[in-house]
Amino acid sequence: MNSAQATLLIGALVLFVDIAIRIVAVAAVSSGRRPQTALAWLIGIFFLPYIGLPLFFIAGQARLPKARRKKQQQVDVLIRRAADSLELEPPVLPDWLAPIATLNENLGAIPMLPGNSATIIGDDDDAMAAMIADIDRATATVHVEFYIIALDETSLPFFTALEAACERGVVVRVLLDHLGSRGYPGYRGAVDRLEAMGALWHVMLPFRPFKGQLQRPDLRNHRKLVVVDGVIAYTGSRNLIDPSYQKPKNVKRGLRWKDFMARFEGPVVTGIDAIFATDWYCETDEILAAEVGEPVERIAGDLNCQVVPSGPGFDGENNLRLFNSLVYSARERVILTSPYFVPDDSMLYAVTSAAQSGLDVQLFVSEIGDQFLVFHAQRSYYETLLKAGVRIWLYDGPTILHSKHLTIDDDVSVIGSSNMDMRSFTLDLEISVLIHSRSFTDGMREIEQGYREHSRELTLDEWTQRGFLEHRLDDLARLTATVQ
């Protein structure tokens, strides 16, 4: 074979492989995905076939391994049994809200429970102080779970409280996301301190290919919660780290994250602790049988609360279904707060339909971003939202408004760890709490007013005058948001 024939053969082989990759891509990518997600993957594979297809097989399946999903199903059975054993009268709900509570229970196993109380904590220092104070009073167990845990000057008092609890004989269990935490300078110090104090701790969704722990690396556990003695619980948007997140680039820009937490008492604590017990079992194979679903005494509270877990351990996008159902059911107002607002088509239609129906729809986001592609993808939706009548408030930089909550009309709120983006809907394990209470929603209105006082309203005229290149960058970033 001469050189010309060899070149021709190699060219034919490359062409054959190229065509084969595209055929395989069409068959593999189109199965069971949203059209916009499949299209984004196909575009990437068709432009860069030799990179795109291997990347798809590594990061294209938004599901946890089968063994872990089976564990989720096993714990769901325990939670349902525990819920059935609770001798509580069913909550009194508006006719429109009752089906949403049933939907949540069918998807996440946890029912709506009456007789709860809650404290809204909109200041980061106050939230840290409150959690430490409750840990200092713990007598039996302290359960801690955060996406990011790092030992630094801000979190040191929290670790000191955990250490003192261990010395009192309290069982301290700690979960932290493996890849979420290890990228921060205080990660090694945190795990060393936990080990030294005698706490029981594990990383969540570990990615250690050389130890046989291989799964899609961007499926993460994004939950944030603390449960003390099974009777007090916290959840919200805060991670256990300094508000600057310790990154030199953040410090250089003067960035500080502003978060939101809520403290709960009552039967809802059972649901929050059940989420911890689920994640503990998934990472350790230990079922906290005596603690999963243990009834918490009903207290004199006016809140009906329901814990809504979501993530790739479930078959459906529980949080997205919750948000969409609430927005479509609103009669007066919808106020959304999210640091990363990158909705799928269903949520975009729900929000814009509410505004076009004459409802007061408002969105709080940050004026500046900490994640380049996500920030520009978010901006690509502003024109559609503004044209529909959504009022957009840009929280003043250099603060990153990291709070995550939703309020509907005058008596329904959702708080928790879930962003309103496709990552939180599909890839991350999240926790949300649905709250039916006029008094709690009044408190959320005060939080929202505080945001408003530190924000400026974006107008359609201002937005449509931004530069051509800026506009194109936003649109390009939007394409990347759908690759899941």
C-alpha cells in the first residue's frame, strides 16, 4: 500500500468514525430528555464529536447509581410508616393548596404536618449564633449537614460548640459534600477537627475513582440543615463557611454572601431529620432506625409545614413541580428570590403567565455574579421576564444575595437550599420547606422589603440598551445551562 492509499484509508476511517459518533449521539442523547437539553448536547457533540460524546457518557446521565436510588426508596418506606403512626389531625389547608401538599407527599414521602413554629433569621451572624446556642443546650444528638463546611474564623465557634457537645456525651453526626467542600482552604482543617473531637462524619457523594467511588461528579448534595435533639431544626441557604467563601478572588472583589435561615420547632423537625437520616444511610449503610420519623410533640404553633426533598435520587423533579404548582395557583402575588435564576421552559412559562395575568410578580437577584456562565445565562431571561411584566430587583453589589425562597399571596412560603435553576431541579440534592401561615409570610414580606431597600429596579428600557457583545454573551451562556 502506497502513501496515497494509506492517506485515503485513514481519511475514510475518520469519516466513518465521525458519522458513527453522530448516529450514536442522536440515539443516546434523545432518550428521555427535555428537547432543549437534548438539542444542546447534540450541538456540542456535532461541533466537537471526539470530545462531546465521551463527555456526554461521563456527565449526561442525571441519575445517581442504582444502589443509591434503591436506598432512597427503602428510606421512603420508613418515612411513610412513621408518618402514618403520627397521631396528628390533618392540617386545614385552602382548597387549592391541598392537592399540592398531596403531590409533595406522593413524590417525597413526607406529609404536611400542623402545629409548628418558626423563627426567620435574615442575618448571617444571628443565624450562626442561634445554631451555636442550641448546640450548646443539646443533650442527645446533633445532626449537621452542609454542602460546604470549612474551618475558618467565622465557623470556628460552631466547631467549638460541636466539640463541647461531644465532650458532654452528645452524639454528633456531620455530613459534608465531598467536591463541594474540598475546594476551599478550610476543608482539611474542618475534617481534622471533626476527627479529633470524636464526631461521626462522612463526605457525601464522594468522587474517588481510584477507590472505586466513581459516579457523575457534578451530581452533588446541596442541602443545608442542623437538627438538635430531634426537636429543633434549621434549614436555609447558608453554608458553614465565612461569607467571603475564602476565595482570594472573592476577597479581592469585596464579595460577601447574604443568606437566609429559619429555625423550626414542632413535627416538621421530624421531616428535616428524616432527610438527614436518609443521607446518612446512603453514605454509611447505617439506618438511624430509632431516630427516623420519631414523633415530635406538637407545640402551640400556627404553621402547617411540609418538608420537600428533591434531587437525582427521585424519579421526578420534586422542587420544580412544587414551584410551578404554586406559581400557577397564585391569585395575587408571586415573589421569588434566587441567586441563580435559570429556569427551564416550564417555570419560565409559569412565571411569565402569572405576570401576564395581572399578578404582582417580582424577582430578587444579585446585581453582580460569582459564577460567570450562570450569571450570564440568568441575564438572558431578563428581557422575556420584563416584557411579561415581572419586576426585577438587582441587589446591590458587592453583596451576593444567596437567599433562596418563594412567597405566594399572603400565606404560603417556601424556604430551603434550592436555587431556581436547572442544576437544582435536576442535578443537586435539595431540601425545601413549604409553609402555610399568614404570620410566617408576613415575616417573609419584611425580609423582602429589606432586600428592596438595598436593590435597584431594572427597567426594560435600560436592559434593551445593553451592548451587542454583552447580549450575545448572555445568549451563548444560556445554551450551556441546558446541558444536563
